[in-house]
Amino acid sequence: MRRSLLSVDRQPVRWTRAGSAAGESRAKSRRPQHRPLERLHRMPHMVQEYFVEQAHRFERSRLERLAKLSTKADAEAYVQGVRKKIREAFGPFPERTPLNPRVTRVVERDQYRIENLVFESRPGFFVTANLYVPQGRPFPAPGVVGTCGHSRNGKAAEPYQSFAQALARLGYVVLIYDPIGQGERLQYPDENLKSRVGVGVREHLYAGNQQLLVGEFFGSWRAWDGIRALDYLLTRDEVDPKRIGVTGNSGGGTMTTWLCGVEQRWSMAAPSCFVTSFVRNLENELPADIEQCPPKALALGLDHEDFLAALAPKPVILLAKEKDYFDVRGTEAAYQRLKRLYRLLGAEDHIALFVGPTYHGYSKENREAMYRWFNRATGASQAETEPPLVIEKDETLWCAPRGQVCQLRSRSVFSFTR
């Protein structure tokens, strides 16, 4: 119990000459046990409690500002304000350079085709992606950018190729891409094309921690990949630029949320299993990946919901889970505040919340809630449920030789950082 960690043995110790066996024995018997650890642990949660208190202070200030909003003009000014703050947190993005896209394989299926392709989000920095194009549908069709969570195999993970395939079967053109350090984009591959440091979070931390030393934010790099994915999607004649959505789960929910804040071309969004609040995450001592902590976000008065507010009044649905480690209480509170903001903007029916009954993940229930929401916004389909799916093998979705961009001599994050 914590009380035992705070107790300190204050009995004096009488040290004797080292040559006295009896004295040495008595000294050992009186010597306090684990005293170094006790001294370190007298205030075991001091740093944690300090940061929680600071987060609460920033949150109180932000909630006070929100409470003062009473008119449509107030709400519009708030939206403009958070957009400006988000740009400050994420910093300037690089210059747009040629995408140089190339399709490396086409996979034909019954109701759609998959184009395996590579594009450059930065010069020589390759992004691997699958473009799902529906067959026998009128064009231009609505488009969706799919962002992935921390899956080892990135875009090929079952829940992620599931939503991409299902949307294609419902009439959407979907571009889903591998995150840095996942799928075909390992930054630290060994001779067997396996990660030297561990896929996903560890690859992100290795690259992101190095970037901190030179004033870069890994989350901005991740977001820029998403922006360039949208740039590519909008080059396709099959896509209606006025009907463009973004969705993802977990780490992909993070990216969906951040992308709502930094990019205004979206017409709808569905982040899953991420949106709660910084305070809830700190109180719960929830580990976070480096891209989930935007610089100065708290000091700027930003929270998760503000990145979605930046897209207001466009249609947004928050997807959560009852048993997720991203605290659903924070999700519900964020939804209520967003609902009030949307009400002031005259678009209360453009914000929604769906809470699935199970644990963390882009489960079928949450995917179906996303389909219904996007269908409502676009009119692409009347379907209420997920169509039958055929899950592809990872190799079928590979865009690069042997499934790694290093085989294409892609530059690494480190090559830019150093």
C-alpha cells in the first residue's frame, strides 16, 4: 500500500570497525532494508500528480471559454481559433513536391479492383498504398482515405482491409496506406527485412525521439503522409472531390483526428478508438505513442475534440468502445461539447457518437456505424450492414518487392533528420 512507501525507518545505525565480526553482524541486523528505494519512493506519484494538475488547469480554462459561446458567430470564431492553434502545434508543412505515383500491380475482384501503388510524400520517401476502386458503379464516386492503427502489417491487417474492401463494395473509392514503421515501410529493417527495433510503436519512437532533437514532430510527418494520400486520391477521375471522407482506428483514429485539424478538404470523418481527452489519458497513466502528443497542445488550449471542431460543421461521427483503454467517459464528454458547438452552428445533426459493446479495435459494429454515417452524408448506398468480405493475404497487397520500400531504395526518416 502507498502508506508503506511513505514510512521511513529513523532508528540510528551504530557502525563498528570492519574487523569486528560481532559488530558487523549487529550492524547488518540494524541496517535499514531497502532504504535507497524508500527514499526514492517517498513521493512516488509526485511528477504524475503535477502533470495531472497542470492538465486540469488547462482544461478548466478551455471549458470556461467553451461555456461562454452563445451565438453562431461565437462558435465560428472558436472554430477559426482552434484551426490557427493546430497549425501552430503542428508547425509548417513542407513544400508539395511531385508524388511520382506508380501502380505496381492490379488485383481484379468481383465488385472492385485493387491497385497496389507507391507514391512519394517527400522526395524519395515512398508511401505504399492500396486503392480500392468499385466496378459497375457511376463515377465520380465518393472517396475515402483510410488510416491504419499500430498493426504489424499495416494496411493488410484484417480490420483495415475489411473497411476498405467493404466501402469499395458500397461504391466508394478508397485509398489506404501504410504508416511509417509498419507494413511495407520499416525504417530499421535487418537483412531479413524484419524490424531491428520492433514494428509500430517502437519504430515510431526511434524515429520520433530523434526528430525531437532537431525540432521536428513525428506526428506532423504522419499527418503529411495523410495529406499527400488525399492529394493522390484527388488526382483520380473516379473520385468526387466534394465527397471525401477519412477514417481509421486506434493510431489510425489518432491520424483521422489530427487530419481533421490540419486539412479542410474532408467532407466527413469517422475517428475510431482514440478521441477522449488529454486529462483522462494522464489520469489513467495511459502510454502514448510519440505522434499522439502534439507539441504545446495543452498550453495552446487544445484537446482531442478541438481537432474535430476544426472541421465543423461538416459531418463527424465519434466511434468508441465501452471497454476501451481510451476512456469512453472522455469520449462522451467530448461529444456533448461538440454537439453544443454544432448546435450553435446550426448543424446539430452533423455530429454523432457510436459506442460499441466490446474492447479496443475497429470491430464490425463500429465499421457498420461508419458505413451508415458516410452513406448518410454521401448517398452512395442504402446499406446498413457490412457486405460479405474476402480477406486477402498480405503478399497480395504488397506494393514493393519483397514487401519493403527499402528494396526500392526509399529514403528513411533518419536520412532527413540528420
